[in-house]
Amino acid sequence: MKEFPATMRAMVFEKQGEPLHLKSVPVPKPSAGQVLVKIIACGVCRTDLHILEGELDKPKLPLIPGHEIVGTVVETGKNVTGIKAGDLVGIPWVGYTCGHCKYCKSGRENLCENGEFTGYTINGGYAEYTVADSRFCFHLPHDHSGPDAAPLLCAGLIGYRSYSMAEPAAVNIGLYGFGAAASILIQVAIHQGKKVFAFTRPGDTASQQFALSLGAFWAGDTSLAPPEKLDAAILFAPAGDLVPKALELMDKGGSVICGGIHMSDIPSFKYDLLWGERTIRSVANLTRADGHAFFELLKNIPVKTKTEFFKLEDANVALSRLRKGEIQGAAVLVP
């Protein structure tokens, strides 16, 4: 049996209100059905901030955060099929579903009553190694095999699921919050003939220029109205007050899709904003089918991520800059 180090470096979340701590912890061992993965890179996601700040309030503590993981399988547990040592894999947010609750049985495993989540209830990727359920690992396309692929495992996947909730006939797509998810999704949407309208925080002209450089038809701040009505709006910014603002810009039959796992309260609004068969939807996690469909799609769409790399021990710096809106694209930790 191959020998591995007894310990590894990891950034550990121990208590809300405290920064992550760099620690030496045991290298985990894969149980039946699991794989041990040597981490190449792990993306830093806004969901990580929601966990650290207590907005998602049921983390396993102590916790190794991180759920946008790219790595190489170095060992497999018993009963693992379809994945072998040496395979390059991506590990997403959803780390386990039970398979027998009413949601799993109806093809909606993203709503599983007994789900477990990477970097929240399961140790994640702010480390040198991690273990994962082999059934929830994705083989990555050859063109997305490096550390810059890490944001695809959440920003890309949740963006794709959000986008798939819009009507296929929708052409004018509004994206609110032009971070990692929007910067990936815009490339897919434009490739499919959509017109993208990018909305940013007031004063964030850098993100507006970034959106235009990726092919946005229009970019402006959330106080402005674009030159055309929207057929769908996808909200990645966790600001509930954007929901009625997006509805005001929506054409009849359009959808406002809330793509974040946490959002501030949505203020009340007049019914006439919703009337005309407009809808508001939320996105909860993802299914494995979403992942397989997304990575199959990427084989034919030349999507590139914009990343800024940080050393593992600089995770707190990356999180702070993400919190302040100072990251264009995605922050990625490299052990």
C-alpha cells in the first residue's frame, strides 16, 4: 500500500468571529466508497463567508472549509467503481445524498432531507488532502484540468443550474453581481446566442468593464435601467432588495432566479410587479446530473475562468478581499 504523510496542513474554522487557523492535522483515510484526493487547488466562495459569519449556522466544528476542489485521486476505499488512483476529479458542494428520501427518489437529490455538504458538514478543500464520496466526484474535461478550474465546481455549477431555470426562449438575461459565477455563465450564455445585461454595485466600474470585455451587451449599476426589458434575471448578489428591482425590469413571463444559498430579506413590493406570469425562484444546491451536463457542455464551449491565486496559509487574506469585493473573478487557494 502506498505511503502518505501522516499529517497535512489545513486552514481550520474553529469559532465564529475568529480567523481560520493554519494547523497540522492527520491526513484522512478513505472509508468504503470514498477516495483520498491530493488537492491541486480549492476555490474561495461567497458561501464560505456565509459559513464563517454565521449566516449558515450549522457547520461541523472544527471545520476545514472549501467546496470548489480540484485534485488527483491517490487512494480508493473499498467498493469504489468508476474512479481510480491517478484520476483528476472535481469535488463540489453536495457531498452526499441518502438516495431514499422523497426528493432523492423523484430526481431532486439537491433537496435531500439527509444531505451532507463539502466544507460545511464535511471537511473540505482548504487543505493538502481531503476524502470524498466517490459518487460525488466529477471527472474533469482535459481543457479544465488545472487549478484555474476550481471555480467551475461551485460558481460554474450553481450558475449553470440557475441559468437552466430560465425559459429556453429567454434572450435578454440580466446578471446581478458580476463575480465568479457571472463571469463563467456569461460565456455560456453568449455562446448560446443570449444578450447579457450585467448589474454591479454602484461605483464598481471595474466589474462593469470586466463584463463588457466578456461580451456583455450592457453593463451598469443596480440603480440603472438597461435599454431593453429582461426575459430573465439571475441574482448572485445576496441582497434581497434586488428582487423587486429586477421585477421592475422584467418583461411578462420572465423569471427572477435567486442563485445564492443566503440572501438578506426581500422587501415587500406591489403585486403588479409580479403579475403578468412573472416568477421568482430560488436555487438550492445541485444534482449530479447538473454536474455531468455542465461538464459535457464545456467540451464544446471555450469557457475560461479569471482567477487570482493565493497560498493556502493566505486563506484569510483571500476571504477578506472577497468580502470587500476586491476579487475580480475568483480567488483560488493552492496548497
